Amino acid sequence: MSDHPHDREATAALAALRAALAAHGITLPSLHLHLLSYAGRYDSPPLISLGNYNAATAQRLAAALAKP
């Protein structure tokens, strides 16, 4: 773990998002903390980058988000 002031918040959010996506059978290989925002010292948590994924994954993601 780093000394970034929002490290735990950001890594917990990232883990929660990975778990929620996995529950729908979705894996985003590029899902990670955005390194430039993580390297800075801001008053807010680092950004989370969804990365790149193919059209099939985009369709599964859209379907999962559309569910009530």
C-alpha cells in the first residue's frame, strides 16, 4: 500500500467494482487505478480507469447496468 491519502478508499472501490462485475461474469483486464491521478496528491481519491474492452464485453456491461 502506498502513502497516498486516499489509498484505502480507492483500492476498496476498485475491489468492489471488480467483484460486482465478476458477479455478472464480466472481467475488465485493464481495470486499475489511473496512475497519473494516483501519483498526484489531491484532496480526492485517484480515478479508476475502466480501460479497453471489446464489443461483447461492452454489451454484457450494458446489460448488467440495465437490470433493475
